[in-house]
Amino acid sequence: MPRAVVRELLPTEEDELYLLLDHSNPDLARRARAILLVGRQGLGIREAARLVGASPATVRRWVRAFNAGGVGGLLPKRSAR
């Protein structure tokens, strides 16, 4: 499987991610932390996954979502009822 890499973070995105670390939704905070660990700290997917308590596949999914949609790509999807 190709290595998952976080694209270059824009300064505003980095600020938003740091703000999300204290979000009331713990899942959103974990997603932001994983992106910062991989994109800013340079950790690998497995190590970031271990630190945030998620599977490597989940962290890869978050990285793809962030790369495609920025911080908005990390937001939980609302059900269409």
C-alpha cells in the first residue's frame, strides 16, 4: 500500500487543527491530533495510530479525507434523514 502522506499544511489549517485538539467531540480531536502527528511531527501512520488509539487504516482514511477536503474533510458526516 502506498505511504499515506499529509499534504503541506496551510498556516490557517494548522491553526484550526490545533484549536480542534480541545474540541468537545473527542473523535474530532483525535482526527486533528493524528493529522498533526503525521503532517507536522513527521510520524508514520502506525505510530500516529498507536498514539491516538485508532487503527492504521483509520488514520490513513483521515489523512485521505484531510488531503481532499482540508479540515472540513475531518468533520463527521451528518446522516441524511
